Amino acid sequence: MLPQGHNEDTCRPARVFDIVFTDIIGLEQIRQLHGSLYQYRCILRVLDVYGTDPQFNHPLFNPEKQGTWGGKGLNPAQFFTHFPHSTDNSFLGFVVNNKITNSDDKQESNKKIALLYGKRPSVLNGRNKLKYIDLINEHFNETHAT
């Protein structure tokens, strides 16, 4: 997962860490503190909820694009996402816990549970939110929101 045109020898400056996980804000703070991401480009992994398409990040795809959210020059696979939206980024996966069940738990395991996800409550504004939530509640035993 090295940046385009680099090999392991060009990405091995003396450093304390083997890998650094951060978000896009932390990435910008590292750049501001050190003046450049160049010497850290091979050890950075960016946690990015929805992913970053190459055209917004890598100069190979769009040399003109610079900005807070892009233009970092990292390999698109160095962006780790919560959801598999882009094949260019690395998908972290979902956690599924296995638990030992007994006969009393069989009734519980057939429950249909819905998760309503949104960055902020306003995502449902103007969208008949009560009808939408009622519809979800008709088809699921439990509804959770985050």
C-alpha cells in the first residue's frame, strides 16, 4: 500500500511508529505541525467514514485539486471506511459478536432489529420523518438510532 512510484526503501525514514491511524482533521494537524506529510506518507492510515475518491485526494488523478478534505497525496487504500462505498478505499468491516445461546435465547434471535443511521437529526427534516419511522416500526421488533 505504498504511494504511487515509491518502494520500501524510499518510505523508511527513522521513526518511532510503524503505523499511524488518524482522521482527516488529525492528518491536517500533522501536516501543519511538520510542514509536510511526505516523510510519513507510508505509515498514515486515515479513518474516513464515507471514503475519499482518488479524484479528490491523489495528484495522479487530479493534479489541480487541493483543499482541506483532499490533495493529501496518499494511496486511496490508505483511507479506511466504515462502509464499503468505494472500492478504492479499505473497508474496515463490521463487528459481529457470536454468543452462546440456550433454548431461552432462540425466541430473542428471531427478532428483527433496525438501525437508523444519520450524522445529525436534521437528515430526516422535511421527509415525513414520523411516517418513515412508523413504517420501520411496523416491520421490525426494535428500532435503534445513532
